[in-house]
Amino acid sequence: MTPPKSKPPERDLSPEKTQAILEGAMQEFLERGFTAATMDRVASAAGVSKATVYSHFQDKEGLFAALIQQMVQKKFQSIFAPQNDQMLQEEPEVVLRRLATIALSVGTNDPQFLNFLRLIIGESGRFPQLAQAFVRNIEKTSFSMLRQYFSSCPKLKLRDPEATARVFIGALIHFMIVQEMLHGKDIIPMERDRLVDTLIELITSQAL
């Protein structure tokens, strides 16, 4: 008996099918981890052939990297979107407070994002390339844009804009990891506004 032929890959994926594949991949990776996840289950969840998934994302690592890119862009690129250029013209204290508030809200109000970040960190020892993909996308959407703002803001004139951008984002990420991911709210509690106030004061006080 001749086995049934597999469906050929779809050459052009609609945005809806692309999103369906990414959503299926997110569910699969979060449920099973990177190692145990399979492209077969991703394809089944998305309602496409496995060949289609492979033809558009090459392999499981490529699919995971695409998820990282989508997640980071969706969560962080909007903070520095072109329509926010007018916001960046306001006083530095106002700009930094808005950026910090939006970033913390993005990082703490989305359980799926936190779980995906846990997965990236958990797999970083065995698959460093996955963590590096996350860092590269954060660099594109956050570090470089914030560094540009710190370099060009005439009211700040910082000694080291790049290091200051790392301090700013690093403090927010540390807060999110300790408070939310590691469940440290009751152990070392810290009000969000208190952190943001101190961070802004540290940055504005170092201006030349």
C-alpha cells in the first residue's frame, strides 16, 4: 500500500498563517521546552504542513529566533516608535519616567512574556545562540535607541551615554526578574515608583 503523500510546502504564507505558526510554536515551546518541542506539533497546531514550517523557518532554532524577534519587537519597539518622537522632546525626567513605566508594564503584565523569558534563560546554558538572539533583538529595539536618545539629548549631556543606557535598562530588567520571575516581592519588596525615582535622579545628576 502506497503511503499518503505529504502536503507540499506553501510558497507564500498569509500573515494569518504566519501568526498561527508562531502562536503554535509559542504554545509548544512553553509547554515542552526547546529540546522536547517538535515541528510536527507546531505544524498541527497551526493547520499547515511540516514542510511549510520548515520552508519558512528552516529549523526549530530559526522558528524560536522568529518568536524572539516578534516578542521583543511587539513589547519594546513600540516604546521608541517614530510616533513617540514628540514625547522624546519633553524634559528628560518626563521622558525617562514614561519609558520606565511602559517598560515595566510590558514586562510585568504579560505572563506569557515572563514565561518565555524564563524559557530563554533556562535554555541559555545548552543553547547560548537562543539567548544571543534575544540579546541582539533587545539591542536593536532598546539599547541602541535609548543610547541614541542619551547621546542626542541636549539637556543631559551625559559622560557615557552607552553605559547609562545599560544602567537604565539593566535596573528595570533586574527589578522585573527579582520581583516577578523569582517571586521576590515579599522577600525584598520595592515600590516601582521608588525605583524609577531613584534611577532618574541618578541619571540626571550625572549630566555635565
